[in-house]
Amino acid sequence: MKALHIVKTAYAANWVLGQVRVLVAAGVDVAVALPSQTEGLAPEYRAAGATIYECDLNPAGRHLWNIPSVMRACRELVARARPDIIHTHHVGTTFLVRAALGEKSPIPRVFQVAGPLHLENEFFAWTDLRLSGPQDFWIATCKWTRNRYLAMDVAPNHVFLSYAGTDITPFGGKRTGVLRRELGISPDAPAIGMVAYMYAPKWILGQHRGLKGHEDFINALSRVRERRPEVRGIIVGGPWNGAAWYEQRLRDLGAQSCNGSLYFTGSRDDVAAIYPDLDLAVVPSLSENLGGAAEPLLSGVPVVASNVGGLPDLVHDGETGWLVPSANSEALAAAIGDALDNRDEAESRAARGQSLARELLDVERTGREVVGIYERILAQRAIAAVPPQ
């Protein structure tokens, strides 16, 4: 079985690399199309045993007159790789591959949907279906996404559920105090944190605030400190895709409302090590898969999250964390206060959440699930190809 994975960037989408390692170990012949054969994660894909094709199929930022040449490159790539199945991971590249190959292409195409965002927009949800054909399949990485496709009348045997796995081994360490010492925060001060890139509002999607809910976190921190002024807030993560203006807007908001109690660390690569320094992780996203809640729960840190997308798959209100309505800083502040006031309960919920996250998100398990999905898809194709007696 040969699977061609099409990835829009060589510098991110680490979950694809982890999955590829498991697929290769399971005996799948994996090829990966990347914009570069040498940069970013390309050497690691090669070390994992995958064949690398240099082919940039990301339509974002291209002029319309360049799209036909990109579609031609897609067809040439598929002709060279000769896969049994094509696996895409991003909305733009998925749409381009479908348009390039056409709905009558005999090669099954699997779109592993990284998050629900495009399905929350009627135009992009319609485009997803409009470009699909009888050989298109979807792997939803949360229940919300699977239910959305089913509600759009996609056949149940064309939509699978498998969470986006990760390497769980780096998480769950003990508190080191490194982050607190770095920021000058007392070991005794309650510290709440938000770990997320700063995604600027996308006007094309009708957004007026950042997708990850940074504004709600800052406003909630201000409310919490009215009752508990010793609480400190930490935002880990830098601006995504050059949105420095949006980062400055958030810094200004924090300076105005939090009186020096909010710290910005920028992007950093030691997130697994610093998570235990937090007493509470806050995930106030307006749209989200499981991602924002996964790493803190894997680290055993209590979580307060907004009730959107895939977050309820991990954060069960009252059992593995706190869920609140999205875009509601008052409810967010109340949940944060409850978690900080009831430390034993918070730790119990975090322990249950850690067990659930380790069960659902271990890439060794999710990778084997993907192999099983490939086998089911190819079996369906084989049955369909048998002429009636």
C-alpha cells in the first residue's frame, strides 16, 4: 500500500511527521510532497523512511493565473508517485488536489480535517462538498467535525473519526520553576497561562477578534484580579504569519487592564517543560480542535476551556476540567476563580483529563487507526470494482 501525503509547509504540521513515522513502521509505503526537499522537517521525514517529493501545492498567496500551473504540477506529482491513496491535511491543498484531479479520479483521496474552522463558514463548507467525488473520504479529528459532515449528508462510510495523535512522552514532567524565575513570578503566586499563536482576525471569514480568544483571556484575568490581585497571567506564543500589529494590540490591552500582572513570552520551544509551572491553563478559543487543551492535560495541568469544536472531547465539564461559553470573559473569569479556589478539585480533574488525553492522543494508536482507515477505504474500492454477477 502506497500513501501520498500532501503537506503545504515544511516548517509546521508536526502531527503529520509523527503519523508518518507510525505508518512507515506499520509497513505503509509513504511518500510526502513538501515545498522543499531540504528545509524544515524534510530531513526528518526522510529519516522516518518516507520518500520526499519537492512540490509546493499550497495555493495561498498565489495569483489566479498561477493556479493552472500548480494544478498541472499536482497531476504530474501523482503520475510520478503512483499512490494507492492520497492523504491531504490542509483545506487549501485539499481543494487544489481535488480540482486538479477531478471528481472522477479513481485514486481515493483522504482529507484529514485538522480543525473545524472552514466548516463553520457556509461558503467553504459548501466548497468542500462541491469539489468532492465518489472517491473522497474524510478523517474528522473531533466529534464536532464528524457530526458536521454527517449533517451535510456525507455518507457515514466516507467519514471516519481519529484524533490527531502526538508524541506524548515529553509531557507530564514535574514543575521546575524555570518559567517563574525567568519572569520574576513568586513560587507561591497563582499563575494562569494561555499557550497559543496570535492569529489576527481574518476579515474574509467575518472575524473581528483573534481566533484563539486572547482578548477574552486578558479581560478575564482583569476580572479575576479584582478579587485576587496576587494572580499572574502568562501568554506564551508569538504572532502567526507576520501579525505583529495584532500582538501589539494585545500587549496594549494587557497593559491597560492588567496593571503589570500579564507577561508575554513570545514563541518558545520548551512548552512541555514549562507547562507544569502553571497552576491553570486557559483555552478561550472561538474555534478549535482539541489542540489547545491537549498539551496542558497531557502535562497534568488543570484546564478551563471554551465549549467549541473539539475541546469538549477532552474537557468534560465537571470531570476533566471546566467548560464555558465562548466569547464570554465573565463566565471565563468565574471558572478560573473556581479552579483557583478549589485546588484539590482542580488537580483531580486534571488527573482524569491526563488519563483521557494519553488514551486518545497517543500517536502510536492514532497512526494504527489511520492504517485501518486506509484498509477500509481500499476494501470499499475493491468491492465497488467487482462487476455484478
